[in-house]
Amino acid sequence: MLTRRHFVMTTAAMFSAPIAGPTFANSWPTEAQKAAWDAQVTPANYDPATTNPWGLHPRLLPQRVEARPGLVPGDIHVDATARYLYHIEPGGTAMRYGVAIGEGGLYEPGTYTIRRKVRWPHWTPTQNMIRREPKAYAQYEDGMEPGPENALGSRALYLYVGDRDTYLRIHGTPYPRSIGSRSSSGCVRMVMPHINDLYEQVETGVTAVLYPAENDGPVTAHS
């Protein structure tokens, strides 16, 4: 069973669209366009620890913290109650980022493998999302092209169970003020400059553990 206590100790409705299915949109941006978008979403003189034009609570800004002994460097752990993502580093530390998680019963705790990562991804809502909120999602049933307004933002890490794509993602969001809340359709959202930093450090094949949110009850891990 998963609980928050298993992993880290620290040192000290908007457009809800994080779940992405197979994409039919097919315009891929050039490297120059990707670089231009990166510049567009990154504040001037960006410092991860202090830059905050989004008005986030200071605790949700990136911080290096102490990790519990025994955690595997490279892996990711998501504390759904505190709304933190931890990327475990060698030497007993972790980088901690503020996140948003899925609202209501849409958040899916479990143990996953990051099998794919994409810079400036496409996005397509799942059929369940379209059925649930057709006014919001039906217009994107053939896919949404990459760009700063795309629901997956600037980067996406794709969560799998074995060889099966779960359609869950850790991704950027064009709605940074949602960070710290439960406002997505199931995935883990991050501010775009924060996931841009994380993306460079994450290798495919690592494990991502999503812990249950408080009051959601115990959940058996995916395997």
C-alpha cells in the first residue's frame, strides 16, 4: 500500500486537460520555434528559487531538500497531499517542486515508469474526457498542436505501466495559478520553467511514484 510516509522528509475549474491520449495533430515545431517558445514562457532573469510572476505560495517554488535514505536517484515521488514533486538526486538530496494534481476521483496513485518524454508535445483529450465535458474537449478530439497554450505545456513525461501507456503525464501547464490545487483531469501539472528544468534531469526508464492524497483512502499501487 502507498502512503506519503514512505518517501521524503524536507529540511525545514479551470481548463482541466492533463490527460493525453494518442494524437492525430501532426505539425511538429522546428528547433527554432521550440527555442522561441521556451524564451516566451521563461521570465526574464529567471531564478528557480525566487522567480514568481505566477503568484505561487513561496513553498511551491523549487527547493533542494533532504531525501529519505534508500530512495533511488533519478526516481520521482509525488506527494499529492502537500502538492510536491520530488526528483531524487545522488547524495541524499532531492529537488522539490510545487504541482497540481487531479481533481476528485481523477487522480490515480500508483507506481509508474517514465517511458517517453517530449519537448513541446501534442495533446489529445481522451474519449472519457470528451464524454465528461464535451463543450471543453470535443473541439480538440483530433489533437491540439504544440505551443504555449497547449494543455501539456512545454514538456511532458509519459507514465506507463509495463508497455501500456496510462495516458497520465507529468507536464507543464498554461495555467500556472492552478499549482497547489486539485484542478487537472488526472495528471500532475507543473509551471513550465520548472518542468523545463526537471525534464533535462529525468531519464527514461525511471520510476514515478504517485502517492494518495489525504482523505482519498489507501490505494494499491499499479504494477
